[in-house]
Amino acid sequence: MSKYTVCGYDIDVMHARMLEIATEVDRICKEQGLKCSLYGGSVIGAVRHNGFIPWDHDIDMAMPRKDYDKFEAVIDECLPEGRELVSSFRFPTYTNPIPRYMDLNTTALRSGRLGDGTFCGECIEIFVLDPMPRDPAEQDEWKKLMYVYCEVLCTAWVQSRRRMRKDFVDVKLYEKYRKKMDKDGRAAVLKELEDKLFSVEEEDSDTYCLRWMPRSLYEIPIHCYGTPQDVIYEGMTVMGPERPREMLQLYIGHSWRNLLPPEARDAHPTRINHDLA
């Protein structure tokens, strides 16, 4: 029995389930020739622990936009039984900017998901990495549009103002696209914004941007993600970013090397049932 539990479950059980579905994503991407890599806390785990951070229970992955679009286009042909890819493109009522590869044989309830009409199972989160313009002025305008896009996409999110980057909230843009939604509908506005935001080519960019919550945009240099490399994770081979230590240093700072104090070792607030769909 592990000394760590989450929602009353032995975390070793949760780790085994996460590894099973993560290796499926990794396998599908390798078969399709797509870039896919561990991301976020999972990179810390891979570098520092050769696997999970002991008290953590999830796995994060990331794909560049062009690879994710291909992944979504072929996923129905590749999904094993009892799995689903839940995203805003596949499920219009899904109120989250992060696609999730999901185990339909389990239940994982999160406060931000209740009532959106989509599946709620244990999952791998897939962060989509969007190239941003290289020119600083164009990049600022791109971020302003991304803020509007995320708020149009995630209409059910409620969050504190502490994450709000006021320099990227353009009131005139909000008014413009609110009026467009009144006239043309939400789907048309999302399509217009996607055409503008997702048209930047990697060769014209130095930086990926990912969105975690509507007003939380994170940036990583494209060369840090690079060409994903094999890493050992809990004795299994999966793909990790090309320069994981440099990416963690830029993304988090020196503190990524340090273990959190015991009182800070909490997991995501999720209610989980491994045995009930």
C-alpha cells in the first residue's frame, strides 16, 4: 500500500491507470509520426524521479498545433475500446481549452466540468502548443486575440482576478467580438479567431504559447520542446521534450529541483471512482 492516497484511493492504483492510457497516446503518436511529449509536472517527475512525482497522480502531455490537429483527425480510427478524446472541437459544450484523452470505464469529477454534458473519466491532459508571431508588437496583438478566444471558448469558467493579465485584455476587442457573437453566433466567432490565431507557422516563430485557463497563457521556447526524445518513465519508454531541464528552468525557475514541503504535497481536487463509468 502506498503511503500516498488521493480521494481515498491508493495512489499506486491511480499511477497504473494513468500509465496505461498515457502509453496509448504515446503509441498512437509514434504510429502516426506525430510530435507528442510529456509536459508540466510530468517532466519534473521524469527528470527528478524517473516517473511520477510521488504524491502526484496525473500525467500531462503536449503537442504542437499542427501535430494535434492531425491527432484529432485520425483519433477515431485509433481509439481503443473504452476511450474517448474530449475536446471543444469534438464536443461543443466542453468548457475547457485543454483536450483530454479519457478512460470511459472510470469516473473523475472536477468542479469545472460538472454539467457540460461530456464524459468525465480519468484522463491524460493534452496541452496544445501554438506558435506565436516573432515580432513583439504582433505577438502582443496575438495574445489579446487569444484572451478573447479563450473566454469565448470557455464560457463556463469562473476564476479569480489574480491571473488576469490586464495588458492583454483589450476592451474594444471584447466589445467587437461580443457584437459579432450577437449577430453571427459563437461558432462563427470561434472559427474567425482560430483562423487568425492558428495560422502562424513554426518557422516564423520562436515561442510556443499554451493556454491553461482562459486568462492563463504560458510560453516556452520552441527549441526547448524541440524534437521529443525517449525518456524512461516508471520503467516505460515515452517521449519527453528535447531540452527538459532548460524548459523547466525557464518555465518554473530553480525551484523545480526541490521537493515541496509535506504540507504542500496536494493533488488536484478530483472525485475519482476506478470501478464505475
